[in-house]
Amino acid sequence: MSIDKKTYSAGGASNVATNITSLGGSAYLIGTIGSDESGLKLIQELNKKGVNTEGIIKTNNKTIVKERIFSQDQQLIRLDH
């Protein structure tokens, strides 16, 4: 198996927040993330898109990550960890 492309996108409420800011609105998220690489990446992506992340608290837990594996434009599996 080879990886042709790897993309990153925030899901759920983060997706709604980035859509709001892309339309010129303001979005403020409240929630928790882990103090790990995935949590840091999420904050960076949200800040790049203009989402206010001051309400996001870092915890000692791991940030939830969902990976999707595609082949020929069809999703084969989703891994939640």
C-alpha cells in the first residue's frame, strides 16, 4: 500500500466554525483538547482560518483523531483513536 495524498481537516463544530469565518462571520469555540501533537495541530488550523480558540482548554487526555482510508475515491474504513 502507498499513500498518495494526506489531508487534514477539523470536524464537527470546528467545521461549522471555519465555515462561518470563511463567510466573514466570527466564531468562538469552547471545548477541550489533549496536550498532544493532534491538539496543537487543531489549534493551529483553526487559528489559520480565523477561529477564536481562547475557549479551548488543554487537558492531559489525548485529542480524538478520526482517520479515513480511501481507495479509488471510495472510503474503505474509518479509524477512531
